[in-house]
Amino acid sequence: MEVEFSKDNFLLPEMKYEYLDHTADVQLHGWGTSLKEAFEQCGVAMFGYMTELEYVSVEQCFEIEAKGDDLEGLLFHFLDELLFLFSAEPYLVCKKLEITKFDMETFEISCRCYGEPFELGKHPQGTEVKAITYSAMQIVQDTTANHYEVFVIIDI
Amino acid sequence: MVVRSYNDELKYLEKVSDHCWRIKKGFQPNMNVEGCFYVNSRLERLMLEELKNSCRPGAVGGFLPGVKQIANVAALPGIVGRSIGLPDIHSGYGFAIGNMAAFDMDDPLSVVSPGGVGFDINCGVRLLRTNLYEKDVQPVKEQLAQSLFDHIPVGVGSKGIIPMNARDLEEALEMGMDWSLREGYVWAEDKEHCEEYGRMLNADPAKVSMRAKKRGLPQLGTLGAGNHYAEIQVVDEIYDKWSASKMGIEEKGQVVVMIHSGSRGFGHQVATDALVQMEKAMKRDKIETNDRQLACARINSVEGQDYLKAMAAAANFAWVNRSSMTFLTRQAFAKMFNTTPDDLDMHVIYDVSHNIAKVENHMVDGKERKLLVHRKGSTRAFPPHHPLIPVDYQLTGQPVLVGGTMGTCSYVLTGTEQGMKETFGSTCHGAGRALSRAKSRRNIDYKEVLEKLDQIGIAIRVASPKLVMEEAPESYKDVTDVVDTCHAAGISKKCIKLRPIAVIKG
């Protein structure tokens, strides 16, 4: 669902993600000082594989919701929702994700997704993401060091 | 998972012939049958190295090597014969890519696994012939490559140009290539040269989520990205002149077009949805597997049946997809040579599916049994006289299309009686990855890859040039090794070698 947002004081987050080795696919690694941030970073990492994010400007904002049976399931469905946002109307490429609700008891997420529709010619074509997988999925929560990491293999 | 040293692991593996290894029970827990894999000496080294790397003490993360995945599949309920690894095998999601396994339809505990089909349902290869020769195409090669690139939507975010609305999609899902035929995109004889005649009859669009349909609609008639491609190729060598002539291939230098694509976002979403459903079914029916990723459901359960019906719809989508690109290819050639596709004799030689599950009859221990055969990164290769292959190929055996990597070569093989006995009529599907994508990106420069292709006279049009190194030949096993192994092991027979002169990629 498209929602309004203001471009005033709009800040892009710093990059806290990388791509790791896997024979046929690619592993996304996102991290942050909260689990919420690690999830957001992981989502942006996925878009970064589909195109080059420096060519993307923030023009629209869509809100998505995701729900899982456990934390891994929540991460899976969160990324699946984002992939769907790109794969069909509005074909959105996100440069920033902002999780506004992160419920660790019911495993629900609401997220504001900032970006613009993918446009050939404007956005370089990267690799297509076929699906999110549970393969070697890891969610690391180090509450004492305030360090959170997620690892997800996407099928490409 | 059992943790053993590499040398202890090797005790469970036995080389039974020059090209085949046996995986004994106990290599992984609860194996119902043995496993096996086909390799030659070079591929064997890659295979064992992968296993060795996974045996490092204290290793975290990482992934299961292909040989372990074959053994995990051997532990699934209802499997018969052996869990088989083809020479192009590499580690995948649940099942390895290049793994085939058959399940007894009459055993109520038998399962169907979306991981045994893959995310790209009915990913496959289609080969079109022409009556042109290399000398006809060389002078206009660049223009022709450009024209194909302009006709066929490729790469991430591209949308199909065949007009479609939601109702058309429903019909296409149900009818497969019959839809393409009705709409005038293909020729009647194209269907004859497709597995299943381009239509799985049990397809039920009602079993497909709205999400899959929404992902599928804009992508119908698009090539995709990753390892998908359309190539203009020339016949480089003919090993079996008689079989080749049955396919309309007369001499070296003849030009053909190979299209490698699948069911796009539609199939990917069908697979994703099924995996989520099956996780629940597994808990309910208490199905235990060695690997969480081997999500599966009993064939006779609601989830199992729903998946098979949705998978069939995705298979139909893929055939319509390849048919739409066939139409566009014919248009591009006809325009370039100022004639008609008919006069260019642009017939479909064959169309194979290398990510699919099908109900087939096979002989097991001397008895005919009805099996659900999963082929993931494996191609059906039926022998001569098999009732399911078209009349034109009754005497040659089914043509098997093996796509190589960008800029190397591809092969046409034929099915054999021995393959029918040993591998449930299955063989390899391509080269199989050897290097990870990230490693390819670090170690190979895309400009070098493009220059190299240019030097050997291959025109290339690619939507994401910076990613070509992921698909560079260095990233893959040698397709010739793979095909030679299948030939030497007798599970299929070499017929034609093809060499690319123009590549169109996502």
C-alpha cells in the first residue's frame, strides 16, 4: 500500500551488509545494533543485488506487513514480501527500509519501503532473485555486545 | 548430522566403474536406498574436494556438499532404486542440482518434494533449426544478435511484450502450448516435439496463489537472467549422422537457435508457496528428513496433490514462455533474411524440461511400477521405441538438449536403453557450477570475459555486462567432461556438438 512521506530530513542509512560465497546462489549478510536494523539491512542488500542502488532515488513509499511462525519464518516472509514488491506492481526498488513495528511475540513486521519503480534504462540490470530460502539461515543475537546479524541465501 | 573425518567418509564411497561411484547406506542416517553418482576423473576430483572441504573440523555456516545431499534424498520415504547424481551435480537447495530420484506412487508413504524440482519449475532448453549455414549468418551476425536482443525481453525487471491479461494467463496456465497454438504464436508441429506435448493435463490454476499469478503475468515471454540465454549456434560436429538427419541436421555449419529459460517468477513463487505449506504438512504427518530443506509431503496428501497441480500450471507457463520466445526468434530471423520462418525451416527440434517431477512407468526389480520421477537439473532421456517420445524420434531415442556455458559449446544427445535401466531414463542437463558467484566476481574481470568472447568470434548482447563473469566458462565445470561422462557411462549417447556464434543474456 502506498503511503505518504516527507523528503525533508530524509536520511539514508549507512551500508551494513555484504554478499558471501555460495556455489550456485548468494548469501546475504546484514548486521546492526538491533535485530530490526539487521533485518532492514538484509532487505536492502537483496535490492542491491538486483540493481545498483546509487542509481535509485527515493520517490515513493510503500508499507508492507509480514508474519511468521518463528523468527526465521518472519525473516523469510519479510524478504518474500519485499521480493514481491519488486516482482509485480509497483515494481519497487528500495533504497531504504524502515521497520515501524517489530513484534517478537507474534512475529509480525510492518515496514515502510522507500524507493522508486524499476525502470529499464535508468536502473542497471543486476541479477534476478528467484526466491528466498531457509538454507543455512542464521540469526545471531548478541545482546551483551549489542550486535545482531542475519544470514540468508537467496536463490538466483 | 554425522560428523566424520574425510577418510572415514570415503569408506562409504566405492568406485564401481570408471564412471560411477556407489554411496553406501550409512553415509547419512536412515538411507532407504543407496546413492550413486557419475563422474570422470576430473569431475571426480571436484566432487571429492567439495566433500573434503565440508569435513573441516569446527567449520560453521557453509553448505552440504552434493554427495551428502544425494544421500539425504536416499533417506526420503518411498524412494525406489537409487538416488542418482549426474555428472554436472553441484550443491543445491535440499536436493543437489543434477540429482534425480523416483518415488513409488503405490506406496502411501511416498513423498513429493518441491526441492526435487527446483524453484525454476520446468526450466528447460528448446532447440530450433534453420536451413541457414554459418556463411549466411556470419556477415549479419552482429545485426542478428542485436535484433534478437531487441525482440526478446531479457534481464531483471524486463516485461513481456506478448499482450496478456489476467484471463489470458488463467487459460495459458491450463492449456500450456495449446494456448500458444490457439493464439497463433506457434506451429502445430512444435507441440509434437515437446515433452508432454507442451501441456500437463493435471494443471489447475485454482491451486496457484494470486501472488504467483501477479509475479507471472508481466514476465510471460521474457528470458530472465542468471544462466538463462538465447544463443545462435552452428553445428560443430556430428557424432551420429543418422540420428542428426532425423532432427533435420544435415551438415556441419548449419545454424540453430537454442533457448534456455523457465517459468520465471511464476514458478519461483509456486515453489516458495509449496515449501511453506509443506513445512506444516511435515509436522502434521510426522515426516522426518535429514535436512530441513528437504521439505516434502505425501503424494496423496492435500499439499502433495495441490503442489503437483500448481507445478503442472507452472510447467505450462514455462512452455508458453519458451513458445513466445520461439515466436519472437522466428520474427527476428524472418525480418533479417527478408523471408518467412517457414522458408527458413525454423522447426522446433525438441524441447526438454530439466526441473520437473513426472509420473512415469519404469521397471523396478523386474516389475513395472508407477513412479513419481523428480528430475532437478537432470534431463529425461528416453530410449528408442519408448511410447512417450514423438514418432519422428521413435528410432533414434529422445533428443536431449544440454546447454553449455556462455561461449563454450552445447550438445544434443539421445536417450539409451541403458539409461532407462540405470537412471530411470535420465541424464545430465548442463555444465554445473564449479565456482561460487561471489568468487567469480572477485576473480574474473567482466571486460576480459567480453573481450575473450569477441576474440573467438562470438557476438554478445547482455543486459547486465558487469555480471557476465558469474556466468563465465571458468565458473562452470567443463560441459564436454559432463557429456563425455554420460556417453561413456552409456546413460545417453552423443549426437551433435553445437558452438555458439551469438549469445543473448540477461
